Amino acid sequence: MSSSASQLPIIKRQKRRKLDDDTPWALLMLAPNIIGFLMFMVLPIFATLFFSFTEYDLIGTPKFVGLENYKTLLSDPIIGITLKNTLYFTVLTVPIGMVFALLLAVMLDQEIGMKRFYRGAYFLPSITSMVAVSIVWQWIFNPEFGLLNYVLSFFGIKGIAWLSSSSTSLISIAIVNIWKNVGYNMMLFLAGLQGISTSYYEASELDGANRWQQFRYVTLPMLSPTTFFIFIMSIISSFQVFDSVVLMTKGGPGRSSSVLVHYLYQNAFQYFSMGYACAIAYLLFFIVLLVTLFNMRFEKKIKEIF
């Protein structure tokens, strides 16, 4: 009797464990996300890799050509042009966008009136459709009756063909992307600023530090993780710029504003060279991978810079 009685708590614990095991329910709840991830992320990655070794026009049967598409990448002059444009766009947008975002965040972190309104106003472009943004900025950049040239005329500057000149088309797209994304980065900087303890500023005041010294020796070092994150994500995003190019300049004039993703799109859906487009996609993948590996390798050193 005593041995059977002592086994009852063990049996009850085992039954309770079975009843409390939520693994099947967890898998059931996660199934839509898992299926979506496999169908729209994993499967396209492997399909793109397969098609990059083929000659495929979206209609016929893919023809295996081995490394021919990758050999073409090395000799294609347009790849060099679009890659240079992409790097130039990155150099333009990343540092300037981060500086503006940080300045806005510092200003809107102060005790000023209507700061919630200003935060929302600056953040709004980042959630606005690029189609709507492009239409507005095409009017602003219009060489004949655009707002920007109208303002410049007061300074004696003649009308500039912002979108139709090879020297300014990519700069114009960079301006639009900085304006659109600065609010999102501003909110990230704001979150970082509000995570800094006021005790650091109080201690620096006791040491006689002025506002600039507090910003230089307290704010910037404490913001380094946030700054580093924004820096890496901004680089990756700049390499993937596409919609503003297609909507505003279509890569022109010539190839002056054509970037890597735009050339990928043209090969896939205009020239119907899907195999070569997939090879370009993997070139872009390896560039982003190198940026990520650089991030992992030199993370501490880059944070020291910031």
C-alpha cells in the first residue's frame, strides 16, 4: 500500500507535464510564419541560386550554362557603372542622413513645445508610399516651375535640371531618400538618447563640462551602439535602393542614376534574362554579406569610432 501510494504523486506529475506541454500548440501557432518563411524566403533563395546557373527567359525551359552568367558579370561594363553609382549613392546618403537624424533627435529630445507633433511630422515620410513621395519631389525638382528652383532663383541661381541632368540625377534621388528615411533614424536616435541616464550629465556638470563637451564626451559614446546599428542598416538599405530610381529617373539619363538593383530588374523583366538577373542578385548578396562580416569582425573598433 505504501509503495503504491508513493507512486501516485509521480504519476500525477507525469500527467501534469503532458497536460502542460505546449509544444504542439506552439508549433501550430508558428506554422503560418514558418510556412511563409520557407515559401517566400528560403525557397526563393535556392531558386535564385539555381537560375543563376541557367539561361532562362521566363517562358521556356531553363537551360543550364554553368558559370557563364558569372563570367559575364566580370566583363559587363554596365555592372561597373551601376556598382559605382550604388557606392556613390551610399556615400551620399548614409553619413548625411545620420548627421541630420542625430541633430533632429537631439533637438526633439529637449523640453520644447509641440515636440510630439514635430516627432510625428518628421517620422511621417518614412511610412509614406514612395509613389506619393516621388510625385511630390518630381514637382519640387521640376526645372520650369518647381519649388526648389524657385527658391534658388532668389540667390541668382538659374534653373537646374535636377532629374534630367547626368550630373544631378543621382544626387536628386539621394536627397529624396535622405528626406524620407531621416525620420525613422531620428526615432532610433531618440530611443537611444532617452536610454542615457541623467546621472552622467549631472556628473559632467559638476566637473564643469559645457553643452558641447557633454555632447562630445557623454552623448556620442553612450549612443555608439545605436549609431553603429543605424550605420550598418543604412548601408545595407542604400545598396538595395530601387523604387525611387524607377519612379523618378528610370535610371537615366543614360546610366547616370542606374543602380545595381535597377539593372537587376531590367535584366529580369525588360530584357527577360532571368538567369543573368539572378547572378546579379547573388553579386548583391555577397556585397551585403561582406558588409555583415565586416560588421562582425570589426564591431568593437567601429563602435570606438562612433
